[in-house]
Amino acid sequence: MRLALCQINATVGDIQGNAERIRAGIHAAQAAGVELVLFPELALTGYPPEDLLLKEHFLADAGAALHELAAEAHDLVAIVGFPERAEDVYNAAAILAGGAVHAIYRKVYLPNYGVFDEQRYFQAGPAGAVIDIPLRGPRGAERVGVTVCEDIWEPGPPASDEALAGATLILNISASPYHAGKGSERERMFAQRARDNIACIAFCGLVGGQDELVFDGHSCVLDHTGATVARAAQFREELLVCDVDLQAAAAARLRDPSQRPAARRSERRAQVLPALPAPIGEAGAAAVGQPPHVDPGHTGRPAEPLAPIEAEVYGALELGLRDYVHKNGFQQVVLGLSGGIDSALVACLAADALGPARVSAVIMPSPYSSDATQRDARAVADALGLRKHELAIEPVMHAYEDTLRAEFAGREPDLTEENLQARIRGNLLMALSNKFGWLVLTTGNKSEMSVGYTTLYGDLAGGFAVIKDVPKTLVYRLCTWRNTADGAGAANAIAPPAGSSTSASRDTAAAGAPRPIPLSILERAPSAELRVDQRDEDSLPPYPVLDRILEGYVELDRSSEQLIAQGLPAADVERVIRLVDLAEYKRRQAPPGIKITPRAFGRDRRMPITNRYRG
């Protein structure tokens, strides 16, 4: 069977725009002589639509767009994810063929953990389903099983029922949120399902950024032994075309009689969807040429996996930032560039994602800013080709001191004065944002967010927190990688759509600049520079220790006793846990940011602000 996986970058709520992308994918698949083309879960509405699914008119518009799309489905079968409004609402896969909506499969398992809230919106489908796909010429038909995302993560039904009902190919359309290593994790799971069911697996994943989430694509096809035979790229749209040998799976089942008793017992568990009305016509009969937005993949040849993990995470951050900016209609971004490692990383990501011409860097020295950090800040901006704005904050600091002198009489300077500096900088960035319509990018990392090493209405002020879920130790690894030749090349690998303003600005400026981060930034001890000789480690454990504690407490829910038993310093463990718990109110007021760890603050980790439990 000639199969195509069309991983598209859908935008939540843009039903017509998403429909155009699907239409383009159908036409490209027709031109490639494909017999079956898959599109991601809820491709028509984008994922996750959240409370848009509670609007009757939204569901009606999606249904109308689906029927318009169905008219394009000639000479192939297309499977498209959409929300079905029936007696309830279902997360569904529409099977389009012969110019009509031929059948509908309803997702069985609705995840309600982590970032998922599907049980809030959807009713569960009854069971798995199989359908016979006619092939061109005298080859007859092949039986395939249909699943949606979580359906195949669950071992057993519905995928096993579909295999026992005769499906030699299990299809899975998905919107699977990314975290570091997720693509490899998925493929290992698919390989197990393929071996368990003696069936090929075809996975079509969504790609793109949606608020805090990034979807990495990474669509793939595995044979019945669990070997990956084709793989699409991560973090960009692609039409992956693959010729799948289903007879090999059928022959393997013939030699393995262990499934026969189970097949007899489960004959009626999987629905058999109505037969398609007629065989597919000749290849290319309705092809209209290669449309925009869809890049053809390499038939049957696996892509090389992204390595190292730094390249993968950097790609996720770059795509998440670009899509947040584009999909929300911003033209320019602005960030404070301090000469520290966090703002250097955000500057690189912004330049690589958007093009340097669309990024403004504001350098805001105070009396505590060293010459070295200011020199490094300018060096980063110059290496990337960013527009520099220099605003000294010392006069504003004096104005605050004069205004508050009487109120603060008799009290020594303390954290209050340090926070005032952060708030002055935040106010200046927001003033530029208001005046020019620029999106403010904050530069705080996950380690700082975890322990409250941030200032409300100061460095937390902004519209998007690019590295909010990136631990400090990973920040160093990403910066080190970005300074390599591989990093400079990979920074340009996630191409924006041809002809876009981003594409034009990247062509004429210094995106992908080699070694944009001075070595002194990587080697200097981290400091907020809010007082004389300040160092982060004056008030925090060393970051390698801190990040180990945070991974255990935040991501794995381990207790203080378990962390101490791992050899972590008891005093540091107790102190960090206390800081994490106390900082919940700050995190609730932080801007959204890109999820790249298995458990991010926000959707993933929901803790009460008012909370007396410790440990």
C-alpha cells in the first residue's frame, strides 16, 4: 500500500486555514499516487481547542468544513481528525472517500492527566474499528485499523482487537505534546505494539506550537517486527510517502498460530466500518500539482534521528516561539539583554526563530552591572545582528529612592531595593511594548521559577517565557551547543514558510550566526547583579545540585526523605522544597512558556497556593 502521513502545523480555531492545509495535503498525496493519506488528531480545529469545544457554532463550523473537504477525496482515502457533534461530542477520525464522509471512528481512550483534559469535552467511543482500503489495479483491498492518539498508548484494545479482526496495519492519528526525548519514547512504544499485534504501525503526528505546548511531528511507519521503515522530520511540516508491505505481516501471522484462538473470541469486538463503494481510480487522476506548505518526504527511507538532545530541545523552543509570535499576530519581539547566560540563550532563540530584524535587545545597566557583562551583552546583540537599545536605569533608581526615602527612613537597604531594579527594567520593557506593539520575551529559566528567584512585575513581566521550563544546567548545555558549528547549522534547519516575513529577514541578516555567545558568559559565575559582588550561589545551592532536587521534587513527586536518601544534602533539600512551595503564587502570575520537560509548571503541575503541607 502506498501511504502518506501529512504532518501539518494547524492553528487552534483557524478552521478555514487548517482546511486549506489539509486540502493541500490531499492534493499532494494525489500527485504522489498515494492510496491512503493520514492527517493528525483534530487537524481541522487545531489541538487542544479547549473550551471552544463548548460552543455549538464552533462544532457546526468544523462539521461544515469537513464536508467541504470530503469533496476533494477522490482516487484515495483520507483520514482527518475533527470534533464530531452527534448526541455528544467525540474526538473523531473522519474517513473521506469518493467525495464524501464515508465513515467515522470515535476515540476510545480520553486522557485526563498531565496537559490533557479530554474527559471535560468528549464522550468516549465504543470500540476499535477496521476498514478495508481498496488498492489500485487487481490487488484487492487491505484491512486497516483506526486509532486516535491515546488509543495506541494503551496496551491491548482497541489496537489488539483491530489486529485480531484482520488489520495488518494500525493507523494512529495524533496530537502528542513534546518533551525532551518524546519522539524516541513513542517509537519504542510503537515497536512494542507492532510486535505484540504482528501488524505495521503508521503514526501521523501534529506539528507546531500552541501556547505552552509544542508538537514535534516525527510521524513514522514501522513494520510488523517493530523496525522503523520511514520517519518524518521533527518540528516542521512534511508529507511522508511510504510503500508499506502488508503481505509480510499477513505471512508472519500465518506462521504464528498463537493468535488464532484470540481472534475467534474477539471477532465482534472491533467494528467493521462500511465497505468503500468502489475501488480507487488510477494514480494521479485528480492531482493538481505540488501545493504550498507541504514538503515531500523521501519514500521509504528513515530520516536520521536528531542528536544530541540539545538539538531537539533547541528546535522545540525555536518552533514554539515562532508559532506563538506568528499565530498571535506579533511582528516584533523585545527582551532585556543582561550579559548573562539566560538572556543570551533567549536572544539566540529569538534571532533564529524570527530573524534578527524582528528582535530588539534592551541593555539596561545599573551601578551594579559590571563592565564585563555589559560588554558581553553588546557582543551577543552584535553577533546576532539584533537592534540594540541602551537605557541606563540609575537615574530611575535615584527617583525611586528619593520618593521612598521618608517611608524607608531608619531601614537598611535589602531585597526591596534589589527588586526595584528588576521592576524598573520590567517597566521599561513594557513601555516599549506598549508604544511599539512589541511582544516582551522574559528570560527566566525553570530553576529560578521553581524556587521563586524572580521578581513579580519585574523580570516576570512580559508576554512569553521562552525558557520557563528549561533547567539552568540545560541552559548551559544549549548555549554550548548553539556555539558549535552543528548548532549554528541546526538553528536554520527549522525553516519558516517560504515567502514569509521571517524567511525574508533570515535571508538578509545574521540568523544562525556561529559562536554568538562569548566564552566569558559560559564561564562566569551566575549573578543577578542587583548588589555588589552578588552571586546566585549566595542564596541557592549550586545549580547541578539544585536541578537534581527540583527534578525529584517537581517532576517525580519525591519526598524529602527520598531525595536525602539519594545522597543530596539534607539542608539543601529542605530549603529548596520550602522555596518551591512558597513560590506557587509567583508562578501563577508568570507568562506562558514552552513545555520541554515531562512535567512543566502550569498545565502539568497544579498545586494549591494556600497549602500547609510540606515535603
